[in-house]
Amino acid sequence: MLSHKAKYGLKAVFYLAKRYEKGPVLISDLAQAEYIPKKFLEHILLELKKHGILYSRMGKGGGYALSKSPDKIFLGQIIRTLDGPLAPVPCVSKTAYVRCIECKDERTCEIRKVMKHVRDASAKILDTTTVADAMHSKMKLSSL
Amino acid sequence: MLSHKAKYGLKAVFYLAKRYEKGPVLISDLAQAEYIPKKFLEHILLELKKHGILYSRMGKGGGYALSKSPDKIFLGQIIRTLDGPLAPVPCVSKTAYVRCIECKDERTCEIRKVMKHVRDASAKILDTTTVADAMHSKMKLSSL
DNA sequence: CTACTATTCTACTAAATTTATAGACTTTGT
DNA sequence: ACAAAGTCTATAAATTTAGTAGAATAGTAG
């Protein structure tokens, strides 16, 4: 399951995508519009900024905006930033591989084999669908 | 990510599958063999039993065993029993649908649309792959 | 250079969930 | 009756998730 954090983050990005190139949006406005606790949203936006998805400006006239156009931002990137790897088990993650401690032998682990397929299936969708795609309900054929 | 509980549960089921029709296995033996905390494993096995996946007997000569043959047990069933729905968001779960509270309009929610695909892709694998399939690395063509 | 606005950062706190343990109880076989 | 094994209830410990507070920093306009 996605955490609230990731859901909030996705909502925020979609909100900003709708206002792309219309100037920065205030955290307070975003929080109010999407029913997200403001202080919690601060953390989320900051993380997304640090990962290069958002851009921000301080001071008057400041706020948050997308750092690139919605058709350049993949959903997988947003989710990984906020919730960590897509993989169901760490030993099949491509972006954050970690060996499973309990695992005697990775090569013969039944769980690993199946979960690799699950990871690939999810990644195939989330790493080919952009924010723009999702807004217009366009899924890449390859992911269906 | 799968919880430890689900991982332990899967390991236990595979262990029992290897000993299918060779008489019941003691919790202690299973715990030791798979490096699972015994008391925690008790709960897990009990849940799997209550969901009809395992069978058990008390008293001398007792223990746990699969309640049906490994080619009749789907991985999705095990994971759902121990970790809940496969769906990344509750509003796209087929087995445990719950409306998202923060969601203004389900029909236009961008997150929902994409996550539905993700859920379907995972379910396609986990609900067509049996314990026997996983043991022999046989994936259904439909899930690839 | 001052006032104001808005993000950034650090440090918590609270709640929920997950993981794990303890011990009494029940069932079964001999 | 006794020992062996799962069952049940309760709770504790650890971790993660969610949320809050407030000072620090940066930018803008005057």
C-alpha cells in the first residue's frame, strides 16, 4: 500500500501540474485545496524538491512549482522518493538493492523469483507513465 | 514492500510444500529451519490455518501441514491473508474495496486510474502463480 | 536597510502498525 | 495421568508513519 505521504505527494504534483507555467503555488494554498496537513506537506514538498521534481522560491511571490514539464516526470520517481523502492522485497529492487538477511540462498529463493516479476510489472507501468499521461488517462501501450 | 509476517508466512508455506504428504511439521522445527521467531510464527500459521491454507493437529504427533496440494494454493491468497489487499490504494482493491477519504471524486482521480493498472498487474501474477509453480519456477504465460 | 513573506531546517511528539514474547489453556496420543 | 503440541489472550518492544512547533534563512519591495 502507498503511504499517505506518497498519496499526498502525488496529489500535490498533479495540482502543480495543472498550474504548470502559471507561477509558483503557496504551500498553504496547496494544503487547503487538497486537504493535506500543511506542516506535513512542507516535508513532502521539500523531499520532492531535493529529488529534482519540484522547484521553489522563498519570499514574496514565492512558492512551489514543477521543475520540469509534466510529461517529463514519471510516477515511479515520485513514489520512490516518498515511499522508497517499488519492489515488494529489497532483494529484487533495481534502484535500492539490499540482500534479504533471512535468505539462505538468493538464487534458489522462490519468493525472490516471483517478486521479481511483480516488481517488473509495477515498474513497467510506473516508470513509463508520466504525470501528463496520468492526467489525460494515457497509458503507454507497453505497460498494458 | 511485503511485511516480515508475509515473508515468514511464504517461507513457511514453501517449507511445508516440500514436505507435503509426509506428515505434520512442528512449529519449532519450522521456526528453526527458516530462522523465524517461534512465537511470531505461531500467529502466522494460525492465520493461515484460519484462512484454510494450512491444517494442524494438536498433541503428540501433531504439527502443521498444507491443507491442500501446492498446486492449489495461490501466492496472492497467502499474501492477502497476512498483509491485506495487494492494491496500492484501497479504492482499487477488488477483495477489500474502501473509498479513499481524501478523494473528492473517484472517477476523475488520476492516482486511482494508474494504481488500478498496478494492482491488476500484480494480481495477475500473484493470483495465477501457485506454490507449486513458484517452486518449479513456472510462471503462467498470461502473467508475463 | 527594514519589514514582510514564504520556504527551510531541526527537533520533537503522537499515533499507528509491526514484530515479538509470555504464560495459561486445550487437545491428543499413549 | 502425563507429556507433547497447538491455541488463545494479553501485552511489550520496536519501528514507521503522521503530524507539530518554532527558529533560521532567503528573497522582494519599499
